Amino acid sequence: MIHPKFNNTVGTLIVSHEPFSFFGGFSFKTGSIADTRSDVYQEALKDKILAIGSIVAEKMYGLNLPIISISEDDYQLLKTGLFVRINNEIIEVM
């Protein structure tokens, strides 16, 4: 279920197929992925939607990020650079 605050969210998609952690893997100073092992290393996240398997950003850092749960098959269809809208728990490619 998506947080109501993000029910009508639009942005460019950044897709990571690797494990990711905001603990040391994200630079709050630059707003980008800092983990050199990440497949989305140095991607800036401002005004973007990050698609990853699972995160704990809200509990650890107080970040409210849009989260939606989709099937593995649908997740595999997501590609970095797509412009998407999340509305009523549906991801729409625009």
C-alpha cells in the first residue's frame, strides 16, 4: 500500500536491481547514491522515484518515500529513465 501523501506522484524512475541501504549508501549532502557497488551509483534522487526491493529509510532517517508493492514480474519491466505516475496504487508509464 502506498502512503496517501504520495498517491499522485510523478517523476523519472531510477531502478536498482541490487540490494541498497541508505545507511552509508546515500549522500544526503549531494542527494545521490554514494555506494560505489550500486548499479545506480551517483544517480541523483531529487524529483525521482527510486524502485528497489525494500528499504528502511523512514525508520532510520525519517524520510517519507513513496513505496508501492508490485509483483516480481512487473518489477522486472521497470527501467531507469521512464517517466511514471503513481496513482491509486498503480504505476503508469507516461
